[in-house]
Amino acid sequence: MSSFVIKSVGKTLNATSLISSKYAAKKALNLFASPRNGRYTDKQKEIVSEATYKELNLDGLDISVYHWKGNGKTILLAHGWESNASRWSYILADLKSQDYNIVALDAPAHGQSSGKQFNALLYSEAINIVAKAYQPEAFIGHSVGGMASVFCLHNHDIPSLNRLVLLGAPAHFTGVFSRYKSMMGYNRKISNGLDNIVLERFGKPVDYFSAANFTKSIEAKGLIIHDKKDKIIPYEDALLFANRYSNSELITTTGFGHGLKDVSLTPKIIEFLNN
């Protein structure tokens, strides 16, 4: 959406909040949780067409899984917001050259997975059912896929896992939520209403959901990669991860942006996975 449309929607919901703040907050959360992109284009479908396709069930949702079979380590790939498994096209050939057993999924409401609503906790449960089915030794998560991977490891035991790669991942939900509120220009009624809905639905306040804090208990070795000029997730989030994730190393880039789709990073990732 253009900045004009975004601000217009925000102003409309702000006006609505004067009549019913709860209704306006629900509309605001629905907007936040509804991806507008991430379904496959014909070109993107070609990228995953060679993989073995499977669907796993998550509480009535069909989670799409793509499997490039190999004899080496099993690597699970988790994409970010408004994306899908095709985002890994830039690294697939190099991972295949290592004979890795590669598994990727589409998040709920993304790619070919069913659903219309998305949140990182739901995504973490999708990652969990895929991990239970394929027993990966490593997770590679981009953006919210990294956050959801951490949530998964915080809530579930994945005995096979010993490596975790976080690419441009948000360190805490508070920051993600705050940037959304600011972008939309929501007033205090909607802002507080959003926080209350999170508490009601998930039983914890917004600031509880800190991926950086959760890494304190993760035993798997971590690799954090983040660009200093990331315009989506601030570089400060990487520093929070590095500060709390004791068994990890941080690679800082400049000029690769939020996507981090630069082949110069691939050897570093492979070295980390193999050692």
C-alpha cells in the first residue's frame, strides 16, 4: 500500500475508535495479520516444481512442504513475511552441492499453504510439525521465519537440531508491533486495544514475545546475519540477539538490505552448518 493509503486507513480506524475502540483494534489486528502478497507467481512455482511436494495438517490448515532429497544433513528453510519457499532460489544450488536433505515450507496464508491470517506463533507451530516429520539438524529462517524458528525451539523440543541461522530476524514482537502502529498512525485507543487483544488471545503481554530473550535457553549453535542498513528490521535487533544468544556468532553486512540474498554469504552459512 502507498503511504497515502496507509495513512488514510489509519485515520479511518482512528475515527472508528471514537465509537468503538475494541472494534477498531480488531480491524487493525486483522489488517496486521493479513498478508497481501506471498502467493506463488508462475515463475516462482517453477523454482519449487522439482521438489517433492507434501501437505501437513496443522489444526485444519494445510501446510505446504517442499523436499529436495539429499543424503547429507537435513536443513529446514523458513521464509519471511509475504514470501514463500521460492525465496530460497538464490541458495538452493549451493545447498544441493553439499548433498543436504533440504526441506522448505510455506507459512500459513502464504505460498500454497491454506489460511488467511498469519502470526509468528502460528508459524512456529507449522515449523514444529515439519520439524517433527523431517528431523532437521538445522533451521535457516529469514525475517519473521527466524523469529518463528526461535519461538518453535522455545516451545518444543527438537532433539535433532544443532544449528540455527537467523537472517535479518526481528528480536522482539514489541518492535514489530510498534513499527506497525507508527506506520499506520494509530491513536492511543487502538494501540492499547491491540496490546489487550494480544494478551487476551495468547495469555501473555506483547513484550513477553522476545525471540532474543528466548535464545538464552537454546543449546543449538547460532549464526546471526544482519545488514547495518536493513530498513525493515533494525540492526539493533541483531545486537540484542548477539547479546543474549551466548552460543552464537554475528556476521554484520552492509548493502545487502533486509533480503540478504547475496551469494557471498552462502559459503559462510555452509561452513557454519558443516562445522
